[in-house]
Amino acid sequence: MLSIKSLFVLLLTVASCTAFSIQPTSRTASSLQMGNFFEDIMKRFTVKADASHILIKGGAEAANKLEDLKASIGDSPVKFAEAAAEFSSCPSGRKGGNLGQFGPGQMVKEFDQIVFSEPVGVVHGPIKTQFGYHLIYINERND
């Protein structure tokens, strides 16, 4: 994670290169690469999501159980929270599976891919991660 000071230095460097039209050399990143890097950094600070999940540890039997739950939940946030409280092996289950607000890169890659690219208000999964299988409900996201 970049410190505030490091981020400020990076922003000044990018702004200086842009303001003075410094052309990249073979030893520096291209302006396109710097632009993408800057966009990625800004996204980490500005894009946020709020999601809930149901975690079941195990293999195929966990995935099958989540498929059954998904069918009974539909896309209902109330039914999702009730199922999380009853079936999730994550401590967040006590809060209906709610993980609160977080940004890109704060969750495991498979989780992030769903939360920051799939539709809001829909149950997604089962998704396999290092922790087990998840159903994910994206409560909200600012893009």
C-alpha cells in the first residue's frame, strides 16, 4: 500500500511529466502506462462496494449446497441474509453475511472479480476461493 507521501510524490511526477510534455525514454514508463497506473491507483481510493457472502467450506458438496441455496434465495437480500445467518461458516454470517464497504484489492482475487464487475442486486456463485465456496450478493457499488 502506498503511503500518502508516496502517492503525493507519484501524483506530482505524473503531473510534471504531463505539464512539460516529457517524452518517455526506454528507461521510463510510457505515458499510456503511467496513465493506466494512475487510473488503477485512483480506482483503489474511489471505487467502493458493499457486499455480503455465504461461505461453505469443502469441495463439490459445498458447491452443491450453495447451488440449492441460490435457487431458494433468488435475488432476495432478505432471504440471502437469513441463509447466511443459518449456513455460512464465516463470522460475518451473524450479520447476514455483510462484509461492509471495501475497495478493489482488499478481498481475494476471485471475490474482487465478481464484486467489481458483475451486476448489483444479484446473487453470484458459487465462487471457489482458498477459503471454500461462496455465494456473493453485491449490495451496492459506486463505479
